[in-house]
Amino acid sequence: MSALTLYQIVALILLCAGLFGLTQRRSLVGMLISVELMLNGAGLSMVAAAQLTDFSAVLGQLGTLFVMGLAAAEATLVLAMVVVVARRFKSAKSSDITTLKE
């Protein structure tokens, strides 16, 4: 088994763990962590593929930096929304927030 295959398997495990967490978690922060896991799996896959194939390593690293920046921006926005929802509904659980009306 090649090193690239091992990296891709680990990335797939991260993706599956994030997907499972996203569907099973009830808190919004838990869902955010799950999405971050999925994005980290995508970044790992990109870097591994760029480093271990004939593809340009620099482009793979730049793509991963873009994914990391996207994840940081997404985390900032989602945490701000969680704070607003928690203040308004007195809970950060997704099951308690079924309707968003005045």
C-alpha cells in the first residue's frame, strides 16, 4: 500500500467522522467542529496528493491554505451566529431551535 493511499484513507476517515458528527450532534458548536473535521480531511487529501504525485506541490499547499482560510472564516461566522442564537433562544442546541420567528 502506497503512502498516498494511506493519506487518502486517513482523509476519508476524517471526512466520515465529520459527516457522522454533523448528522448526530445536537449542539451547534458540535456541528461546527464536525464541519472543521471535514475541511481538514479535504486539506490533508489535497496536500498528500500534491506532495506524492507529479502535481505541483506549491499549488497543493496554496489550495490547502485556501481551505484553511475558508475554514477560519466559516468558524468565525458560525460562532457569531451561535452567540446570537444562544442569547435569543437561551440554548445552543439545534433541537431547541426549530423555528426562527420573532
